[in-house]
Amino acid sequence: MADENEHEEYDSDEEVEMTAADVLLKLEEAWLNEKFAPELLESKSDLVECMLEQIQQMEENLTRCKKGDFRIIIHRMELDRIKYIITSYLRIRLSKIEKFVHHNLEKELNREDSESSKLSNEEFVYAKQYADNLESHLKSVAIKHMPPNLQNFDKDKTAPRPNLESYIFLKVTEDQEGVMVEEETDEHENEIINLEKGAQHIMRYKPISKLVENGSVSLI
């Protein structure tokens, strides 16, 4: 298992020293958020890289254990669990990148300098290549065989986008006051609620998307 006495360095806005167990908890939270959020979230590639280094170290430690040591089985199970989380997290992100590739690239290109990137450098390169290959494939297989008046390929109109109005389950990790969950319309007034730490709710994703990004709530 990950040794809580071993420390790894994890870079964020400030350099913070975290134990391997802390990094694993952060990665598990990022995995669940990514799994249940309808849109692509900010990349946590630094957490993944940190845990991959930890896995390598744990596997090296196992080779030094005596044959037949019962602890090897327990540690192997924990290693398999961590590998599954990392693999699942990356697969979910890859699926969202491909499904909403034009939307993701559009958001990345229009992103303000003050905003965090949703794509890592490697993911951005992959998304660009995937979008180019997809467009080229559609043109060669289908579009060029259509009548001239139907050959205009408008990505903005045809590209799928994540449904931010979908409902999600969440758990509050930090107290939040004055969260607007419903905007005022002709049919009803705006609805503002307070979120208490530890409480669980089901609500639309869009109003609390920023709270997911800053870690005030986590998806379950």
C-alpha cells in the first residue's frame, strides 16, 4: 500500500508537500468528478504522473519482499486498484475529448489567460489531430458525394456539446452561501440556497460547475 510516511511533491499554484496517500485521495476525487460531470474538467495530469512514479516505487519495494510474504498479496491488490483508477480516469477523459472535440477545442482557443486549461498539452495535440482526421474522413467518405448545396460542413451547428443541464449527485466539502440554483424566469423567481459541508444534493450541473472546479463540492 501507499506509505503515508513517504512524501511526494505536487505542484499547484503554490508548491505543496503532500503524502502519497493525499495524492491518491485527490486523484480519486478527480476521477469521480470526471466520471459524473457532463463536461470535460481541468486536467489533473500532475496527479497521474505523481501516482505513476509512486506505483513504480511500490513495485520495486515488492521485489525486495521475501517470497511467500502475505503482505505481497495485499500490496498487489492496492496496486491493481490504483492502476484501475488511473486507467479509468484517462479513458473517461479520452472519451469526452473525442465526443466533444470541436467544443473542447473552441473553448480552449477562446480561453482567457486567467482561466485554467481543460486540456493538457498532450491532450490538446491529440484533440487537434483527431478533429482534423475526423473532418477529413467525413469529407472523403460522405460530404463529397452529396449535392453541392449540401456540402457546406458547419462544425458549430453539427458538433455535439455536453448537456450542462443534466442532473448530478454532489457532496458539499466546504460551506457555500448564496448559491443560485435557478435563475429568474417568467414562470418562477430565482432560487438561492446555502450548501452546508457534508450535505448531499441532487441538482442541475450548470449552477454548481464552478464549485466542482474549485473543490467546494465533489460529485458522487
